[in-house]
Amino acid sequence: MAKERPVEITPSAAALIESLRGLGYSPETAIADLIDNSIAAESATIELAIEWNDGHPEVALFDNGNGMNRATLAEALRLGGMGPSATRAASDLGRFGLGLKTASLSQCRQLTIISRTASKTSALVLDVDEIAKRGWFATVPAPMPQHPFVAKLLELEHGTLVLWDRMDSLGGLSGLGKEAFYLRLEDIRAHLGMVFHRFINGDATKLAIILNGRPIKAWDPFQTAHPSTRELPSERVRHAGQAATVAALPLRLPAWNGKRK
């Protein structure tokens, strides 16, 4: 009987990276994925700068979280680096080790991350076109990118800066006229205010999110502070017989009176 022998079927870097870019992120869901990482890093403040730049937008996200050293940063840029079987902290919202990369590269062709921990700086670039040419490599930027947030980061002992450059039409922000672009920014502001309302309000870990110099206000879709909202008895459900439990808290929302405020 013939012995089995392995046959290498390494994915094409060029084809795979382009496929991963098309997973269906919108700008707001991609940014929310980055904020999940900032929350996991115990950030108290996140600043976003999203600039029109004559139809060639640029996005920067800066947080004051724990930061990463070179080895941790390289692992963060590895596809599936920290997969579903890894032990994660309770505050870690990640699962498959893909979000940072797929979210960012859905919007841009060049992702730069600069991070500080213990007052030491590490930086790496993930470039779609370079991956297509050379395979799965990140590069050290030289010189350091020029952005106002870089100077702010270098003043801190710890924190992280994410830069999206060479954004293209796939993401949905590139190529827009100025008015349409800033209307989309209001959509992004509203989305982040809803998704992270418990953090912004301080119901969970207190978090400030600032977009282009203006704090994002929380919007609670459950209207928990409304006098007519009623909290119903909660139910705790054991998940698949595991030790972890899921708490379901039903709410009865106030009836809509047909008026908009």
C-alpha cells in the first residue's frame, strides 16, 4: 500500500490578501473592530482623526492603552495569530485573531501600527502590494510616519497608534465629495455612539471616544434611562453546560408617540 505523502498547498499571498479585504466591512464596523482592541488594551481615551484629504482619505486611531512590544506587535499582525483556542482575558473582545488585519485592510492598502510599552516604541507596516510581491512579511517603517498623533504617542509611556493609508474605493470612504464624506462621518459617529454606549456612559469600563476633536456621545438603543422603560426579570443561561453563563436582561421599551426629537 502506497504511503501517504504531504503535498504543500500554501495559499497565494496575492489572492488571499485581496479575498480577505472583501469580507464586507463598512468604515464604521471596521473602526469599531479597532476600538474593540483598544478596549482590550485597557484604554481610557481613544482619539480618531478621519480626514477627507481631497478624496484620498486618511484615518488614524490613537489610544492610551497598554501598548505592545515588537514581538507582540508582530504577532498582532499575523493572520490568526491569537486564534479561538487561545486563553484570553475577560475584557478581550477578540476571537479568531483576524479582526485588526481584516478590518483595517478592508479600508486601506497600507496599515501602520506604532505602539509603546515601558516607554519603548515599536512600529510595523502591513502593505497589501508588498505582500502580493514578497509574501507574508511586515516591514519596519523608515522614517517614522508623520502624523500629529505620533508626537502625542511618544509623550506617553504606553499607547498605540493605527494609521490607514492608501484607502481605496473598496472601503466606501475613498473618492467621495467633501459634503458626502462628512455626512458619512456623522454616520460613523452615530454608529460608534450606539455600539459603545455602555462604555461611554460608564456602565462598563469608562471610555472616552473623540472623533476629529469632538467627543462622541452615547446613544442607548434600549432607552434604559427613559422613565417608561421597564426592566423585566433577568434570566441566566448556562452555555452548553460550561461554567460560563449568559445573562439575558429583557426590557419593555416605551411606545413611540410618532414624534421625533
